[in-house]
Amino acid sequence: MKQAALSAWQWAEKNPQVLYDKNPEGVFTGMYNDTEIRDEFTWAALEMVLLTKDKTYLKNIKKEDFAFKVPAWDSTSCLGIASVLNHKQNKELFDEDFYTFFKDGFMKLSEKLLKDYENSAYATPLTVFPWGSNSVAANDGLILLTAYKETGIIKYIEAAEACLHYILGRNPLDYCYVTGHGSNPVKYVHDRRTVADGIDDPVPGYLCGGPYEKAGGDVPDSLYKFNTPAMRYVDSHSSYTTNEIAINWNSALVFLVYALR
């Protein structure tokens, strides 16, 4: 795996303009048309330093390349910073100025999420509900848990636990958004394997996308019984805007559950 990572880095350095920004001919599913790759390079560079103990991977990385945002498919800088802060034993691999920059930006984001949690009627840092809002909740938890590890402040753990509580059922719709778990789990996720396997229950352990304030265009609008952003959801195989699954969503959930165990 280390050799594969080294090879991938070398290829990416030589081919920075080769982007996966559109689907191959004949593929008609949704596209990840992200042409801003500085965040991927910053994430990869930090991981490579931690892996190899070689600081030279940071030679072309600048502070302005980093975005202190909750991780998402199109914004990955904070995943690299979380790795650095979760491996404090390797702090000496980074210049003190750079490390302080990482920590300060990350903690500012964490403090905002903590305030959002404390001001929320449903005890969740979520303030908006984009496509895949449940993954935002899981990634909020990732940020908050890292902040706890950095500071030892218990409120960060409480807020991270609240993210998991929200996902597992403490939400306006009383759904457990993870298949196969809880007393009222989602059942009809947008996943071809689950639909086609001839088994009524879905594959367990999937995190569905969850409420999306602009959901629609996939099932009759009448099936979306609520227009409130936190409740704009329907448990239907056809609702790709609220009920699809994704590996990057599940990975955040795995981190959250494992770190809270």
C-alpha cells in the first residue's frame, strides 16, 4: 500500500492537468466535475509526510491552498489536517508556523460547529441541508472529535456524540438513517445491489444521504411530505436526491462510530 501511494503521488505530480472531471463515453450517472484540485494535493501531501517521514512532500504546498471547511467530496483539505492533529507524535515533521496555521484554522472551524450545536433545537451542528446532509453530520463529528483530542475539552465530545445521535434517530423525522439498525431504520436506499438481490431488507450499515432542502425531480413531489429543509426526505429506492449512498459518506460514519467507541 505504501508503494502504491508513492506511485500515485509521482503520477499526480507529473500529470496535474489530467482530471476526472467528466464521465467516460456511455456512462450517464452523476458526475464529480471538480476541477479545483489544490485540496486533494494538500491532503495527499500531509498524508505522504506522515507515511514516509519525508518533509519534501510539502515543498510546493502553500497556506493559501488550504480550505478550512467540513470535509466533502469537493473539499478535502481538512482531512489531511485532521490526520496531522491526530498524529501529534509526528508534530516535529512540520514547521512550527505551518503546524500553528493548521491548528488555528481547524480549531476556528471546530468552535463554529460547537456553537451551532449549542444553539440547535435538535442538538446538532447542522444548519443547512445540502445533498448528502447526513454525511455532513458525520463529518462534523470527525472535526469535533479531532478538536477534543487536540484540546481535551469535553464539550467537543458531547457535540460529536450529538452528530451520531442525530444520524441514529434523534432527528425531526425519527428515522435511523443507517440501514439495518434502530427501531425505525430507512429501508429503501438508492442502491442497485440492494434493490436487485431479492431480499426485502437492505444491506445493513449503509448511511443514506438524508434530508435535502432542494430534493425532487426523482419521485413524484407529493411523496415529499414536508418542505422544511430538515424534513425534505422520502425513503424510496427512486429518491436519489435523499436516499442514495456513497463510500465517502460511510467512511465518515465509520470514523465517528469507531472514535466514539
